Amino acid sequence: MTADADSPSELIQQRRDHLEALRERGNDPYQERFKRTHRLIDLVEGHSELEAGEHGEGPVSTAGRIKAIRRHGKASFIVIDDGTASFQLYLAVNNLEDDYEEFLSFDIGDIVGVGGPVFRTRRGELSVEVKEFKLLTKSLLPLPEKWHGLKDVEIRYRQRYLDLIVNPDVRKVFDSRIAVISGIREFLNERMFQEVETPMLQSIRGGAPPWPFTTQHHPFFIVFFLRVAPYFYLTRLVVGGYDRIYEINRNFRNEGMSIMHNPEFTMLEVYQAYADYGDMMELTEGLIKAVAKRIGLGDKVSYQGEELDFGAPFIKMTFLESLKTVGGFDLSFDMSIDELRGIAEEAEVPVNKADGKGKIMTEIFEKYVEGKLIQPTFILDYPVEVTPLAKGHPDHPELAERFELMMCGREIANAFSELTDPLEQRRRFEKQVELRTAGDDEAQFLDEDFLRALEIGLPPTGGLGIGIDRLVMILTDSASIRDVILFPQMRPEAR
């Protein structure tokens, strides 16, 4: 059985034949460099005032990937793209003579450099009138057919380079992500926060519950954990005198992959001395609204059919209030543990024998409340039991000064007033050790050096973490976390 002329194998062979023909003629199809005077976006912006038939001043030198070829006898048009913009090239036999046909023999996907003046055609299209050209890179694989594009989600994630070439809207998402991160830095730097770096390899797992990735340092036979959070190191820096710090960090959590979870993800963590979770709440709301404006969003932000109101103050609601008004569960710490377990069982919320009142309430919250919180909502004052690193609430000993920002049914930020009492922190760590012994794999480890730092003295401090990937998902109306991570982790390909 022979392949069709347009089959992938035939197209690939044609490109390889073109490659060999170029080499036989003494042409190098993979050039070392090409000196550009302009990117394509520069040509678009710098020549917007040209009238039909009018030429700009002087020749330009530019380059890009061929996206389309339209042959019209002695005058043809080629569209190139360099990632900043698309631009038309005008080819004429009178300008190129014998080289005219050579240029037209190039394939879609090839990268070319050209020189010539910019003008606007009679039909109003900005173009480079090509006087000279050079093939810079020969493409050996054909791009997906332009009318159908690259639709297969699996291929889009695995071959992001191809996704970026053929799906222009994908580039817009990642341009927005870059702008969001730049906006975060600008917002914090203006408020005198300093950016720091802390270790990714940690000798003690801690800072957040999820299971870590492990690796080994062979010279000393030391087991290291890839960090699940930078919390302990950033807190040490506050002890050391850095009173306003932040880190945009990569974290690693050995958990499942889904539209909301990637094993490697990006977090912002912020710490401010002489502040509490109320200050962090104000900072969080201001930061999110500022970066939304930076990428051109208004007061109304659309996400997957839901309209979020960024113009109004974010909603505030306590943990116990949300259980009652949103979830329909009127719970309190005055109830017995058996009574709470009965309510959980009736609500089909699984609980463990070691779970206390706060953990049971949290499990009910996660099943019946969290997913209903669409508008930006601060949930305040979580149970101490599930917040072992936060300062206790002065009026409610069972609760901690902690908030989570919920949006579109998911957690976007987590913050609390740091626990500064080293003796209380040791008691809580010891309780976490007991929970681990009882089978709770997400319980914290005891970190003696961290406790030593607290004994030196941690000032009153507010700490904040924001999931950048999830925030970008909402700001770009992206359904999956994989849509906002350039190279997401994927399950192994089927063989």
C-alpha cells in the first residue's frame, strides 16, 4: 500500500529531500545567527501610520517562521510569525530574479530572515518588500493544518512548543501569567518587601501536609525532601531581622494530578513582621485586584461562566458561619465528639478515629461549603487542630487566626498570624507526632532547629501563601491548571 502524496510520511520525506537539495547546493539550512533590526511587533507598531501604497523610511531586517504561502505568478505573499506578531512578506520576481522560486520552495514552518523596505499594499496590508532573504532553520516536521489547528489536549500539553506555534490564544495565557508574576513583584517591592530565596532540598519534611518527593545526597547518604512549602525557612529569616520578605517559589507535592493539581507548582509566600492575619487579608485583596488590572481586567472577571465581582470588597465570613449559612450545618465546639461524628456519618463524610472536633468540622466544610464559594470570600478562624502553625484566637481557644481566600469553589490563598510561642509550638508539634503515630500521614514533623529559632524570638508576624497557578487560571478563564503551566507533568504516554 502506497502513501498518499499528502500523508505525513510523504510530507516529511519531501522536507528531507528539500534539506538535502539545499546542502547539495552548498547552502547551510541551520544558520548560526541572523542580525535583526526589528521584531515583527516593532514593524506593526512603528509603521501603523503608513497609507496604502506608501513606503516607510529605509530597509529593515527581520525574521520569523513561515505560517502561510500564497503564490500568484510573478508576485507572491508569505506570512511569517516571530512570536510577537505576524507580518506579510511581498515577493516579486523583479526584486529577487532567480531566487524568487527558491524562496517559494520553502516549507511552512521554516524560519527565514529577510531584508527590505516596509510598505502598505493597496489593499491596506503592512508588508516587507523582500530584497534579500536567508533560510535560517529548515523545519522537518509539518505543522498541523491551519483550519483545524492542534485540538488534541494531550498533544498540546506534551508538545507545548507546537501548541504555542499553532494556537495563538495559548501564548496570550502565558503572556498574562508573566504579567501577573511581574505585577506581584512590583506590588510587593513598592511596599518595601524584599524577595528572597530558600532551599528546595530540605532535610525535614514540613510546612504543609502533603506527601513529599524524596531524593538522596550520595556523598553523605542523606535523604532530602523536595520542599512542599518554604514556610520554616522564611520564618527563620523573620527571626533574623528581615521584617518584610516574599518568595515566588516552586513547590513539589507527591499527590495526584488533576485539573487543580500538578506535582510541581508555583506559590507566592509573604511574611511581614509586626502584622497579623488581618494585615495579610488587606494585602491579599489589594494584590489580587492590582494584578487583575495589570493584565487588562476590569471590576467584573468572568471565569467558566461565572462573573466575579472584583470591584466590591471581598466577602468575609467565619469558618463556623460558613458551615451554617452555606453548608446548612449548625456546629459548635460545645457539641460532643460523638455527636459530631454522627453528623459526619449522616452527611457521608468519612472521618478517622483520631480526628478531633476541628478536623471533623473541616472535613464537612470541604465537602459541603468550599465548592459553593464562588465570589471572592475570606473564610476566617479555622480550628487550631488543622492549623498547627498559627496563633490561637484570643477569644476562642479552639480556633486559630487563619483565613483562606476562596474563589470559584477553590482555595486561592492561605494566611495566618504566626504562632510565636515556642513552648506552645513544641506542644503542637508533639501532638502532630502523636497523630502521625496514629496513622495520619499528613501530620507535621517536629523541627528542633525551627523551635530553636522561635526561642531566639519571632516578632508578631503575618504569613501569606497564594497559589499562583490557580490565580492565573481564574484571571485567564482557564479550565485546567495544565493550561497555565508551560510544561505540566503528565501520565506516561501509552505505548
